[in-house]
Amino acid sequence: MNATVRCAIYARYSSDLQRLTSIEDQLRRCREYAHQQGWVVVEDFVRCDEARSAATLAGREALQSLLAASKISPPPFDCLVVDDTSRLARYLPDVLKMNDSLQYHGVFIYAVAQRLDCREKTSRPLLTLHGMMDEQFLVSLGEKVHRGQEGRALKGFQPGGKCYGYRNVPIEDPTRSGKYGRFAVSGVQLEPIEEEAAVVRRIFEMYADGNSQTTIAKTLNAEGVLAPQPARNRLTRAWCTSSLHEMLRNERYRGVFVWNRTKKERNPETGRKTSRPRPQAEWKRVDVPEWRIVTEELWERVQKRIRFVGERFTSKHVGGFTRTERSRRYIFSGLLICGVCGSKLVIASGSGKRGYVKYGCPSHRYRGTCSNGLMIRQDRLEAQLIAGLKDRISKTEAIEYALTRFQDGLQKRLKDLQEQTLRAADTVTTLHNQRRELKGQAVNLGEAIAKMGHSSTLLHQLAGIESEIERIDERLALANQPLDLAFSLELIRDFVSEKALDFNLAFDSEPSKARQILANHIERLVLTPRVTEDGPVYDVSGEIDLCGGDREGMSLAVKASMGRQAGKKSVMQMVARDWFECLCTRRGCVMVVVARDGIEPPTPAFSGPRSTTELSGLGNSC
């Protein structure tokens, strides 16, 4: 008797303008086909992604979860059923890679609409052909959308998005019907909002009169003037130099619409869209006098000052991340966070005669929305951070203390599990009885199938019983596994010590390389200002991962120390892995750095923990 095929089902629709019933229709077609073939649908692996584009795999949690489940040994399903290949992806490399990965782990794809069975020898060229057609659909759709937007723009309509100072007014076409009984929208016009237009004119006048963008932002924020809607990655809604920079160059405010300046391209690695400039020859300029907010004379004054500032203060004269040779030496770039407002600390000063580069909070420096005005020289901050991190990571006493806590905690957890197993003796007996009963039912169904021949109903029942028996066997194996509480920490000690050494060696590397290494070990360092009798200091807290993402090495060390084979699962290994991750990740108070001359002495030499949660000067909460 051939084994019954277990099916997972995946459905997707790409736009929130599509009907939710699209998912229901796809699932219904897949279920009907599986039933016709006598396949069993594994309900736990019926997944769908709603309003997700097939141009990328990023953000499609349902599909990613199915791909991850297929890598379990043995996989919980044999086949991934989709309505058609475009539901999986509209990017040919993604389709082929997905098919290869699934087949490697013993799972095949079946597309109902195309009757494409990836078990067949001819499936790959057919899958490639369908994948090319699916991808070309997106390309053609993008070209048509761009053509339509160009036509709207040339007629003086807004092709999409919002702009500060204007409201979007839809233009309805009474000769065409749209959604929900309304007229169809033929275009969107911009209409100035007088309150916001007055703010725009004030910004232009302030800048033309010699005020910097930082001064303008701080003034507007102090007066409580409502800022444009912030980007999704910004924490607060406030005026900032970047938004003012764009406003002062936006020709809409002078009654000219410049369209087609940029294009959207998707990063194939991250799946995110990025905006890239087009050649000026491709730009389209349209005069729309009713959009004008600032006079031509005021516009020219502002542009003249922009050109003057650009010539006087270019990237050759100011620092910034990787913009100059000096800026490439900032090894903690992107890792430092303001403890007051949560903004990333940036180089906020450093263009003076002495050239001292200083870190500061951008929300205070450029927006005036944060109270943290404490700045610290980059060289002094890095010297203190490096010294403090080396001191806390490399101490032998700290590593020994951490390993002792790891051993004690692991043994306590294993004893708890052992006690639970003893209390579950009645449960084990019940599981044996259930298994015996299900085995009898499976034998009876097998005999019935042998006498009656192929029956999809009986096969479905038999597959369900076999799945239940497998689950009971897993629970019994887990309950009956002996727990050996005696083990050695030597391999774990060597592993942690090696990682601590690698962490310290990072500081001796070339700055750009050191920054990359540190990014694997440190997610962020939070700097919170505090005033002391001797002057202002920064309390530095954060999270340090000694493993640096090396989970494979960690697992091998744990398994070896347990005296188990690398491929065999055990309660001991699972619990030890959890505790080991807690061991390698250190959270809480790290150190104190002085914002003025001198370096505050580090924490006194290690003399044992001050509390049950402290670990080598770093709080460690599991």
C-alpha cells in the first residue's frame, strides 16, 4: 500500500484592494484537488499571506513558516499545494530556489491551475516557463502604472502621496461608476491649506533671512507648530533638518510640478524598495500656477542661499558616517542610543579649528525635542567604551562565575523536569492505552482497505490515526528519556573563553572591520546622561552577545558537553541550549563614561556578585 500524501496549502493575494474571498477561493480549489487525489490536508500547515506582493519573499511570514517547517526531519508534510505558481512568487530566481530547497528536504510543489507536479522529470522547464510568465506580468504591470501616472502628471494632477501645505482633492468622473456606488476617480488635485501654507512661507522667509535649518526646526518645535507626518522609522513627530531640506527645494511651492525625478527599485536581498535618481533628461516639468505658495522672488532668494551654503560647507569640510577619511574611524557608529529619547547618537559637532569630533543626540541638536544636551568627544568615548568592554568580558573570574550560574540553573531546571516526569506516570499509562487502541483501529482499517480496494475516505482516516500515533510516540519518548545531571563544563568554558578572546581582538582590527565585528556582538549601547558631583557622565547599558550569532558552535559545545550524539535530541540538550543562550547574552548595566576630560575608574576588581542577577558587571536575566 502506497503511503498517503500529506499536503500543506499556501494561498496569497497581493493587494488590499482585492477581495478577501480570493484566499477562500484558492484554499477551496486546493482542498478539492487534494480530496480528488486521496491526499490528506494537514490543517496545521494551511497558511496564507494577505495583501503581500510576490515580487519578494520578505514579509511573507506564512510562506516562510512553511519553508522552515519543510526543513524539519522528517518533514510534517510531503507536498505544498498552491492554486498556481504566481501565488508562490513572481520572481523566477525565488521560485527555482524555493523548489530546489523543498525537493532537497523531500517536499514537492503542486500547482492546481497548471496541473504542475514537481515530482515529474519535465517539471523544472515547465516551472521555469511559468515563472518567467509570472515575473513578466509584474514588469508589464509596472510599465502600465508608470504610463498612467505620467498622463496624470502632465495634466497637472497629483499621481500619488501627500505633500505638506496641500490637501488631496479627488476629481470624480460622473460618466464612470466606481466602488461602493460612487463615481470613479479620474485624478487627484492639490489644494493649498492656508494654515500650512503660512508655515511654508515662514520657513522660506526665515531661511532667506539667514537662519539655519536647525534654528528653524527648533523654533517651530518650541512653538508647537505641527510637523508633517513622520516616516515610519521615526519615533516622534517633530520638525527636523531633513524635512526642511526637502521643503526648501520642492518646486511645488513655486507652482511647478517636477515628475519622474526618481524610480523605485527593489533590493533583491532585503526585499525593500529604494528610491534612486533618474537622469535629468527624463524629468517632466509641468507649470501648475494654482499650486504656488511662495513668490518667485522669495524662491530665488532661498535658492541663492542654498547654493552659497553648498559651496561653503560641502562634504569635504564636514564629517559624517564614511563621508571623510576621519569618519571611517568611528567604530561605534550606529550602535549608540540616547537613553532619553531613543534616537541614535550622531556626530553633532566637529568642524571647529581644533577639529574635536563629538557625539550628541540629534533630537536635541537639530530639533530641540530632547533634553539630552550632553556631548562627548568621540575619541574619549571610544577609549572608555573599549577599556570597559575589555575589562568586563575578559575577566577569568567573571567567566567562571557565569559558568557556575549556568551549571546551577541547568541542574535545577533538569530536576524540575524529572519531578514533572514522575508526577506524569499516570499520563504515561494513559498514553500507552491510547496508543494500543489506535494501533488496533489502524490494523482494522488496513484490512478493510485490502478487501475493498482504494478508498479515499478510509485512507484519510488511516492517515489521521497514524499521525496521532506518531505524536503519542514522541510524548512517550520524551517522558521516558533518562536525565543525566552529571556533566562537564570544560567544552563550554573553552567555547566562551574563545569567543571572549575574539571579541577583544576586534578592537585591535582596522576600524571599518572592527565595526562590522562589533555589530555581530552588540545590538546597541544606550547612553543615559547623569549629573554627578564631579561633572556629567553617561551611564552605558546594553546587550552583549559573546557568541556573535554563532549558534551552531554553541549547540555543538552544549551537545558535546552533554555526552550525546550531535544528531540526537534530548531534554538535556534543549534545556541546556536555552540556558547557554542566556549565558552568552549579557544585559543591564555595563559601565560609566565621563563626558569631560579624564576617564572614570572602572568598576572595582571582581569580588563576587552583588546580587543574584549580576554577572561580571552586567545584569543577566534569563
